[in-house]
Amino acid sequence: MTTINIHDAKTHFSRLIEKVRAGKELTISRAGKPIAKLIPIKGRKPARKAGVLKGKIKIAPDFNAPLPKKLLRDFEGRK
């Protein structure tokens, strides 16, 4: 882990952020004492790609058809 003083961190913040994005961890110090740590955010979700499941999911032709009366009554809690 790299240690950098606070003045250099302010001066080169954009460059430091790029290093962190690349996976490096940085410690920021004041007067030689660590005060903060810059670390990459873990678990970033990859960008979603539209159409990745095309042709793999099938929807029944009667998907929007009314439910049978008995099933509808069961859902509504009526007898």
C-alpha cells in the first residue's frame, strides 16, 4: 500500500483516483500519521447488456388472460 501526504493528495487527486480505480490502495497521511485510506469499491456490478436472454425466456400465449374463478377466489381469500 502506498502512503502519500495530504498536500500531494490534494494536488494529484485525479491521478490518485485513477490508481485506485485500477485496484491500488492508498493511505493519506498528515505529518507522517495515517488519516485516511482510499480503496476501490468492491462488488461493482457489470454493466447490463440488453437482449442477453433473447430466445431463452418464453411467455405463455395466455399470460394476460383472466385467472380461473376458483384461483382468483383463493388469492382474494374468499370461499
